[in-house]
Amino acid sequence: MSTSLRNVCFDSADPYALATFWSQVVDRPIAAECEPGEEETYIEMPEGPDLFFQRVPESKIVKNRVHVCLTPDIRRDEEIDRLTALGATFVDDHRNPDGTGWVVLADPEGNEFCVLRGKAERAAFPHADDSHPVTT
């Protein structure tokens, strides 16, 4: 017997504002029935789990125990520039000289996430090791 992953949940001070950031990251709209000020907001993804945002009273204090990893359609460095222009902040750099590795960013509420090599970069070097043994 198995189970499936329904969503990835982000605790948030302002679910709609954080969902707005992530909506731009994944280029998907916030669900039509969601409105600013509500306790919960979500983004339906075409494949895989949805992104769910819920209001919590406390702010983020320590490192995430779970995070998302992104594989952009464009080159990783271009995606990092795009995401920082949207409001992400740079946290750490785990890029390797051979182009593998990842960069850790944080969303506007401080939730860390990783940006891996883009699809074109992976296609150019398909056998390069993109292991992700350390989260941040």
C-alpha cells in the first residue's frame, strides 16, 4: 500500500503575500478562490504536489527542516537573478567548478530553497553529478 504527496506547506505570517512570490517563481496563478487576508492560500501545480500557505502566529527562527529544490528551464544563474529581483535573498553558494551544485536562496519570509542547474545545463552535461548531500 502506498500514499501520495498532496502538497508542500509553507507556514507564513501572510499566506497570500508569500503565495504571490511563489506564484511568480513557478509561473502558476494563486487559486481563484483565495483572497488576501485569508488563513490559507494555495497554488495548484500541473504535476506533483500543490504549494499550500497557512498563517501561523510565530515567525521563522531557525533553518528549514524541509525545503524545495528548483530546476529552472533557463540557466541557473539567470534564474537566480530573476528570483532575487522578485524578492528572494542569497543565502549560500554550493556551485562547483564543473557547473554542478546549487545555490541556496530564501523567500521573503526566510524559507530556504535551492536552485539547481537548469534543464539546458543538465542536457549539456547529463552525467555530471548533481547530488545534493548537504541542504544548506
